Amino acid sequence: MSEAALAVAGLDKRFGAVHALAGVDLAVAAAEFVVVLGPTGAGKTTLLRTIAGLERPDAGTIRLFGKDAAALAPAERDVALVFQNFSLYPGRTVRENLAFPLRAPGRGLATGEIAERVAWAAKLLKIERLLDRPARQLSGGEMQRVAIGRAIVRRPRLFLMDEPLSNLDAKLREELRIELRELARSLGTPVLWVTHDQAEALSMADRVVVLAEGRVLQDAPPEDVYLRPASPRVARLLGTPPMNIVEVRREGGWWVSADGTRIVEAPAGSPERATIGFRPEHVDPDGGATEGTIEVLEDLGPARILVARWA
Amino acid sequence: MSFLTLDGLAKTWPDGTRAVRGVDLAIQAGEFVVLLGPSGCGKTTTLRMIAGLETPTSGRVLLGGLDVTSLPPSRRDVGFVFQFYALYPHLSVEENVAFPLLCARMPKDERRAAVARVAARLGLGPLLPRRPRELSGGDQQRVALARAMVRKPALWLMDEPLGTLDADRRGEMCELLRAQQLEQKVTTVYVTHDQDEAMRLADRVVVMSEGEILQVGSPLEVYDEPATLFVARFLGSPGMNLLEGEVRRERGVAVFRSRGSTEPMRLPVLAAPGPTVLGFRPEAARLDLEGPLAGRVVLDAFHGACRYLHVEGGFGRIAVRETATRKSAAGESVRISIEPAAMRLFDTETGRRVA
């Protein structure tokens, strides 16, 4: 494999008594889309800010394209950070907002080059018709498109996205999820995307890094994280509704629950006690030995969820 | 007679914006009604007019048969819930839950009794002396719910109460809220832009756009039988697939030919020939070597229990719901067929459902 775009090792960061990052390892390969998934307070934002150079780690290393980032100022890291709470210049037009990062001193881009890049980004994000509108007249979704446009025009080598869709309406979130995933692929720029939304993580990621309390709980492709969770904690974080988890003991070749209900046959040589987990979609309500009563039935359109109680 | 009636309710802002353009709605006692629509559709303004927080430009609000249009909020007996999250960190759970009663100047004994009742219902008894930060996220939510429910008004009005919660907490909260509402039988009007919440909570969903009601129906009705293209797109995640094309009569049967696709699709209904939009849900489409639609996979989005393949072809772009194990690579050529019973037809001009 070619050199990683980003390699983080043993990253540690404390804020007073809060251990925000407790030894985080992760890597993003060239053109890879990696999603860090975790609940509020997991350390996701601190992780991004540390990589961007806005926070200094207490321990650990960050390598960007093979270089130790400790020696690089934020501006030299050539990464673009997009926030949940995007900020635009409200009185300026979309065009001016997009051009702004390119006019920064030291960039030395010709006027023609700037116009070209603005037009390119506007086309990719489908905001061409908005170019001459003041930012304050835009809807929330349009503003976030412009904010992402501002990150793209610079053509950074790595995108760091901090819950960029969280403030948007559900419908818009779903549309942008699909659009931005395709955009990342066509640009070929690696992305580290942070979210608490598992649908975003599963549907967008090449690889999901599950983070909780500053630690990586699992780092694997979405299918593995979902179907082969590393721990009951990960199992419960994913899936709507989440994985069913039952404490069982072995009895006469079966796994049985605390009330004696047979759940599933226990393979030979299984331990005496175990915690078993199974996804709702792998339960067949019309067959099998486990009896129960349906308590709640939720029709969600494409799927129907039954909440059943056994015994 | 209905419990809450909105009669030609309209609101025009001083700058001329018509936020709500004549809404008629009748809500039965004990019903859970969700106003669903994107930002700016007028759902929150409608809710605020029911509460008395905005004065309608025209139209009436009737509560229990009484015209309350000109009554102040305090005389309408409604409970307005904004967001469930914000607990006072310096107050105990008990004080947090009692807070709305304190504001309503309820005597201390009654207050204690009311808090004890709601705490028992939500299993919060042992937590009453604790502070919010000592509780787990789930317990904090139950406290917030208890606080919202400690008063029992004639009508609950809720404005995106789950908006700020993490996605995985929202489902839990929906379940709790619905169970409580069913038990208490308090008529509820709930505003959200999130169709998933609407599907889970509502007896009836009211889909709004640009200040107007587009459709009122049970969650499954608005999902399966959308009245307009807007409703078809807005419900579902991803929304309904829509193909532009034409209905024709060919060899005695009605067929649909999509723009840019060669093979005709036989329609299960008799439809008038002419330009038409064909709609179908992603779960009504499947990969099928013999299928009439040919395209390429542009995105394979895994969703845990299933995956959505986004396919592009001469017909445009559609999403196909497939089994979780049917992994696909971008660029893969596929053919797709559609379950005939799930086909819906819309008028190209008006966007209204025709069959």
C-alpha cells in the first residue's frame, strides 16, 4: 500500500480531569473514506482538532503524508476542517465566500485561477445558481454546501469533517450523505469524517473507527463492525433497533436465558455461561422453538419491527 | 365532534411572506398527530398559533368546541414542549421535574404527589434526590420526559423535542414518549422534519410544504399512497424513486416507457396515455437479469440490515434496496425490475397522484 495520508499513534489528550483521548491509533490511506463513530463526549472533535493542529497532544504522534505533523503549523498541514456550525461571511456573496480561502496571503494565485477553482467547486456542489447571492439569504443546506465548497477550493490533501450534516434537516442530510460520498470518490482526496450518526458511518465509510471515552473500540469495514462487533458495547451502538443481547447458560445442548427459555442450540465445547447477541433481522418470527408474545408492532414503511417478550 | 379544529388558519408575516396559507385540520381527542415537513413549510408557525404564541392573520382555532383564537396561551390549557434535553444541573431530579408545577404555583403537597406519580410511571423513584450529571444519558432523558409530562394539560404541543439528541437516543425516546402518550391519552400535536419520528409516533401524519397541507393520513398511507410527488420524495429514506416518461397503449395493454430507456414496463392499472411520472419505493425494486431497466451502480450504501444500491441509467437515477450481503462495486452493470403492485403514477404537470 502507498504511504498513509494520515497515521495517528498513541494519541493522548487531557483537559483537566477529562481524559479526552486515551491512546488513539488510527490511519487513513490514500483516497480512503474513514468515519469515526461515537456518542457525544467520545473525543471525536478533540481528535480532529488535534490532527488539524488546533490542539496540542499530551503524547503520541501524528504523521501526515509521511511527515511528523508536530513540526507543522496548522496552515502548513494542508488539511481542510469542516465544522458542524459552519461560518460564512453573511454579507458577502457565495462567490466571494468561496474565493476567500484562495486570496490568503502567500497563496499567490492568479485571478483567473481563482475564478476557475470557484466555478469548479460551485459545479461540484451544485451551487452555481447561488453564486451571486449574499450568504445570509441561503437556507441551512445551501450554507453547508458553500462551507464545504470553501474547503474544496483549496484542494487540500486531506479533509477533516466534524459532523458536517448534523444541523441539517433529515431529508437534506440523507441527500448530502450520498452526494458527498460520491464527491469524495471523484476527487480521490482522503477523508476523516466524524459523526454520532450510525447511518452515516455505515453507508459512507470504507472503514469505521468506533470511539468511546477516548478509546478505539473497533476499527473495521462497516459490514464487520455491524455483523461482527468486537464487544457488546459496539453491538449496542449500531443498528436501529440495536443488537439483542441476552445472558445465557448452557443446559442440555442449548443456550437458555435466565428464565429457562431455549434461545439457540449451543455448539459442542461451548463455555458454561455466555452473552449472546443477534440482530433483529436475523430473527424469524414464524419459526423456531422460542415462544413469545408480541408487545409492540411498529410499521416503518420498508420494514416492520416487532418487540416480543418470551415466556 | 373533533377535539381540536383548525379552520382556514393562515399567517402572513409583515414582510408579506405567507407562512401558513389556510390550513384545515380536525384532530380527535387522544390522537397523536405529527406535522411533518422541511424547514420553512409552516409547521412550527401552525403549532404556535394553536398554542396562542402567534396571532393568525385569518382563520380560527377551536379547542373542545370553543373558539380560542383570541385567548392568550395561559387560558388554553396547553402544554408546550420545546426540547427534552435541558435539565437544570444545579437542581435535583425531583426539583427538575417539579419545576413546571412551581411555575404554575401548585401547592407543595399536590406538587409532591404529582412528581411521585410521574416518577413511578417512568421508574425514576430512586433517582429523585440525585443531580442530572450523576445519571446516565438514558436516565437524563427519562427525567426530561417526566418534566414535560408532570402537568397534564388538555393538549400537548411539541416542537421538535428530540432535535438535539444523538441519533441512537432518539429511537428510545420515541418509544417512551409514545407509550406515555397512549397511557395518558393526552391529545398531542408534534412538529418534526424527521420522517422517521413521524412514522414511529403518529396516529396520523400531516405532510406540509410551503404553508399548505399536502396530505393527511396514517403513517403507512402517506408512505404507500402518497398524494403528490413531494410527499413521495419526502417520505422514505431514500425517498420514492421517480422516473419521467410516458404511458402508452401497446398491443391492448397500458405500458410505461421511461425517458431514455428502451424497454416498456407493463402497468398493473389502466392509466390515461400521456406524459407521466412513475414512482416506486426502493424496496419494490430488485436486481433482476431480465429486468427492463439497465444501469450502473454508482454507490453502494450499507445500512446494516440492508443496503441501498444507487443506480444510474438512461432513465435517471434510482435506489434499490437489497439484502445486506449483496455487496456491489461502483460501475457494476445491473438490470432492475419493479414489483407491479408497488407502481404509482403521477401527473407530470401537477405532481398529483393519478393511479
